[in-house]
Amino acid sequence: MNGALKAAWGLTAFVIVAGVVGWIATGRPVFAVFLVLGVLTAVGAVLTGRAERTASKEDPTP
């Protein structure tokens, strides 16, 4: 796992936690947007990880 992928997972966790805390603290459902953005960021991180693994399998050079 490279640094960019670690940063993507960190951003995902931060956005989801911020959304949950904001929603609980204010009671306003507008913070659900943060949850959606966090899920989209997670999907992007998963797809990036798959692309990275696929590229490394195709190119066996170290």
C-alpha cells in the first residue's frame, strides 16, 4: 500500500467521522452528505488499490 492510498483511507475515515459527529451534534441531516462523500472516497480507494495490483501483475519487473 503506497502513501497515496493510505492518505485516501485516512481521508475516508476523517470525512465519515466528521459527518457522524456533525449529524449527532447538530441533529441536522445535511451531514449525511459527508457520509456519502466518505463512501465515494472509499470506493475510489478500493478501485485504486485494484488498479495498482492489476498493474503490478502485468509488469513483473521490479
